[in-house]
Amino acid sequence: MTAKIKIATTSLAGCFGCHMSFLDIDERLLKLADIVEFDRSPLTDIEHCGPCDIGLIEGGVCNSENVHVLREFRNNCKILVAVGACAINGGLPALRNFFKLEDCLLEAYQDGIGVDNPQIPNDPELPLLLDKVRPVHEIVKIDYFMPGCPPSADVFWHYLNALIEGRDPTLPYELVHYD
């Protein structure tokens, strides 16, 4: 029996929509489970990425914990894939890049509508925010980019099968959507 391909996934600064789309492969997930083993993912309770063949990263990089997780994935994954608009270009979280970080924090925690206890969180347990939200390729080397917001379940299926079979994934134009 040959060893199964190991896949890990994680979500950084984003909406988790790419993971939801991945789970939308529905019954094909069972076919995938026959040939892969999931490391860190929403399907497991594994906190840290171990040695893997394929790592899927969704979301942009907005804080020190995101940087740590992303570097851990790069160190442990033979192939690293940026999944979706947030990972590829910062996506919606990067809209804060047009403002000073301090102004965003003041609006959200002190001056915003409905703020009952105005104070900017400063617990040392909270990860340090970066001045800007960054796409993942600005932090580590990325091997492939899976476009979409989010990529459809069919894109995930097509992409993963190509990688598992050792081929460079290419997507037919009709599979790429930004909706």
C-alpha cells in the first residue's frame, strides 16, 4: 500500500469562505479521503502543521500569528498554494490598508457606533497587528495560486487532483469565478 498524500489547510485573515467552498466538494470529499490524509484542517483537531505534501492557505496576513502560521506551513509543506483573493492579493481585509492602523482601531473600538466600553484591546495574548494586510507571497514563497473569491468546489477538485497526480494545475476559463 502506498502512503497517502498529506494535505494541510489553514485560514488567516479572511472570511473562511474558501474553506466552505472546499467542503462543498460534497461526496467527492469521501473520494479524496481515500487517497489523502488530512493534517491541520477544519476536518481535524490538529493545531500545528506537520510534514505535508500540499498546504492550502486562505486569507491575507494581518498579524504576527498569521506570519508564524504561514512560515510553519512553508517549512512543512512541499507544495504551498495561495487560495482565493485574500491570500493572493489581501482581498477585503486589505481595505484597511487605505487607512492608518491607529485610525482603524479607534473607529472599531473607541469611536464607532454602539461601542459600550471604549478601549483598544491591549492584552499581551493578542497577536500584534501588522501595519498593512499582506498577500501571502510577500511573506513566503508560494508555489501555486488558486484564484476566486472563493474558488468553486469544482476548482478545488480540479486543482487538487492535478497536484495529487503530479501535474501543474491549469484551470479552464469557465471554472474561474469572482462572485
